[in-house]
Amino acid sequence: MKIVTDPQELQRQCLVWRNAERTVGLVPTMGFLHAGHTALMDRMRPECDRMVVTLFVNPTQFGENEDLSNYPHDFEGDCAKAEAHGADLLFAPAPDAMYAPDHATWVEVPELGRHLCGASRPIHFRGVCTVVTKLFNLTRAHKAVFGQKDWQQLAILRRMARDLNMPVEIIGHPIVRESDGLALSSRNAYLTETERAAAPAIRRGLLNLRETVRAGQRNAGAARAALKEEYASTLPMGEVDYIEIVDPADIVPMEDISGPVLAAVAIRLGKARLIDNILIEV
Ligand code: AMP
């Protein structure tokens, strides 16, 4: 596995592969890799000839009071995992290699970013879209894979690629969970023992919400209120950032549950802000 930090070298290498008619697959991450990330690699590996994994804690997607400076990292461990899961190239640039001091160009999909994480993290998806566009341009990847844990991100990137005719196939991959149901996240490392023990309640609440919908609940407001009440007792130390029921493609809140919906939550638990979601077919 080749380790590259220079964007131009990444671009040169991927061009060589493309010219030799190799398909390039891209797996973007912020590192501190876990089984959710390696599942994306395992998904991509048979889909391409050359697999590029990126490790980049992208500063432009973090707000001022967020965890950019404390984001966990383990470069050696990440290299070993990426190599073990078949990466041909690991791209780990420094922030100033990706952003010129006078960087001035942004890619945005505002319509899909008004709710869920976009509401509490106003510049987040602009940063994500911009860095993913840069990674697409650097690699000219034929395919790229993203996790459904970040459902809104996946919906936004799909729309961006379609609207801007980006020649890349976007693959979505299901959420990988711990055996107790907690969605894997690099940010789970922030949890204390007590918080970690309580955290599976996030998923249980979403499963209960799905049950109430399956049992006939069609009023999104009532379903959300019930989940809020449930979290107040199962996660008393948690602070709800949002509990929303939205259209899965447009990410706008729905009042009546009449077709497939996405129930999505963000909960602050100590130093961590954890997200999870569930797709509910009606
Ligand atoms: P991150 O490093 O958190 O930016 O995540 C990099 C990619 O891995 C994104 O496409 C995430 O959606 C995906 N990902 C993170 N955690 C999980 C998980 N538990 N299951 C599936 N995909 C995940």
C-alpha cells in the first residue's frame, strides 16, 4: 500500500491507473478507523481495480466550537487497517496541502441541508461537499462509498454528484453496529464508561419508534414526542439535539407518515455528539 500526502501525487497516480483502464474506488474517511470504515473498504474492494482510502480531518466541515482539535487519531493503526482491507493507496494530506490560504470556492446543496445535522452545524455540509468534490477531482474515482450512518451526508452527496454531472457512482452502505446496537463512530471514544453503557438506548428508541409506526402511528409529531419522552428516562444524561422524521431523499420534515420515512436523531452524551437513524417503510 502506497502512502501519499501530496495531492498532486495522488492525482498523478490515479491518472496513471485511469489511463491503464483500471477502475478507481474511493473510500473517504476522517481516520481513527473502526469496523464501520473497514466495512466500506470491504464493500468497495471487489467493485474496483485500485482502491484509494483517504484519511483527512477536514477543517472546513467543523464549526468553531466543535471537536476539530481533539478529533481522535491513530495513523499507524489506520495504515495497518487500510492495508489489511486491501487499500492500494492511502491519502493522508495536511490541511494546508488541501486548502490554499486564499481558498475561495465552495460547493453547497442548501436545500438538503436545512434540517437534521445541517440545522445544528450550519457550515458542515458545505465543507463536506467541497472536500468530497476535491477528492473526486484528485482521484477521478469511478465509484465512491459512504455510510448510511451519515444519511443526510449521503443524500446530499448523491444530489451533488447528480446535479453537477460528476462521473462517479455513489454507493451507500448500511450502518455497522456494536453487538448492543450502538452505531460505530470514531466519536464513541469520547464516551465515559457510564455514557457508553447508556448509549445503546439511542438505537432502542429508534427501533421502538419504528414499532409504533408499524402498529399504525401516522402522526410524526406524536412519534417524535414519544421518543423524546423515552430518551428522557433511558438517557437522562443525554441532551437531544434533534429528533426528526424526514423524507429520506429530500431531508425535509414530514407531518404525516404516508410513505417511507427516515427517523434520525442526534444526542449529546458528555463530550460526544452521536447520530443514528432508521429507515421506516410504511
Ligand atoms: P467519518 O470518518 O466519520 O467521516 O466516516 C467516514 C465514512 O464512514 C462515512 O461515509 C461514514 O458514513 C462512514 N461510517 C462511519 N461510521 C459508520 C458506521 N458505523 N457504519 C457505516 N458507515 C460508517
